Amino acid sequence: MRNLIHLLPLIFLVSCFKEDSTIYRAYLENATDYGIVVLPFKNGVVLSMDTLKLIPNQTLLIAEGSDRGIQNQGGFFSNYFSNNGDDSGLIIFDNTYIVSHYGNLPTTLARKYVLYNSTRNIFNYLSYDYTYKDINKHLREATYRYTFVDSDYQFAKQ
């Protein structure tokens, strides 16, 4: 019994450590002068609640969450995208020009497309500008930002 009394404070000290975590936010930003519509396919269909519309110079939050541990560009979970890299989506500029963004290479390609391994693919988290701030030794705030630029519009238009 006496040993147990000496052991209890040690057990409390060991079990009271703070777990590391990373809080993340992901954004889409429209830095063009054109409206953009993002139609992400999930299991082959686009749900109306997943359709994203960005007016010129608008920034839209597409993901917010946390991961266990201090992550360094570990990606993010978004309710808008399938997050498994299998599906694709359409990016429509100015209600006219369409570019397909693919997770996997389909058997038939669209006229304008961006493959998953491209640095301009909206579904590849490595295409996002990544920044972080360590709040303390146990907490990191991470930001992912994908910015549509005029060259994206020009690519769609050509």
C-alpha cells in the first residue's frame, strides 16, 4: 500500500503530457478578373452543395480541421473534394472556358486538362502554397492556399 502511495504521483505526472497537434485551414483564392466555378466530382457526380463559386478577388475557405502531431505539409481534409485522388473536377472560367483537373489518368482526356502531378492541379495538396506558424511547442497552425492566376485563365481560353 505504501508503495502505491509513492507510485500514484508518478503515474499522474507521466499521464499529464500535452499532445502535439496541427490546426489547418485551406483556401481557394481567385486572383483573376473572371468568375470561377469549381465542380468537384465525387464518385462520378457533382453534388450541388459541393459546387464552389468564386468572384474576382475572392478567397474561400474550403477546409478546416486538425491533425494529431506536428505536421509539415501533411495535406488536409475537405468536404468539397473526395480526398482520395481518384476523382476529378471541372474548373470553369467566366462561365465559358473549362479545364478538367484529374486525380487519375482517364482513358479519354478532355480538350484542356491538368494532371494530378501538376503543380496547378487543384486536388493535389502539394499544389497549394503552404505556410505555418508554430504557436508553441505543441501546436502548429498551417495554411494551404491555392491561387487561381491569369495564366490559368489564359490556359483555359487558348
